Amino acid sequence: MSKNAKIAYVSLIGLVGLIVFLVGLFTHAYGFWVGLIIAIACWVGSGILAKYWEINK
């Protein structure tokens, strides 16, 4: 897999975390705390993946 593809995957996971957080913050689809926990999990997961693939976030 190319370096640009790895960067795209890590960025996409971070973006998903942001979207989940904002949906939890501004809607009643699920609670704020659930959105925050899922978003933190996405951000931590993207950081771990970036470290594993040796790319800078």
C-alpha cells in the first residue's frame, strides 16, 4: 500500500471520529457521552494505526 493511501485511511478514521462527535453533540440520535467515547476511540485508533504504519499525523 502506498504512503498516500495510508495517510488517507488514517485521515478518514479521524474524520469519522469528528462526524460521530458532532452528531452526538448536535442531535439526539445518541447521547453526547456515547458520541464522545466513540470519537475518542476513533482518534486513538487512528493514532495507533499511524504509528504502526510509520506516518506522521
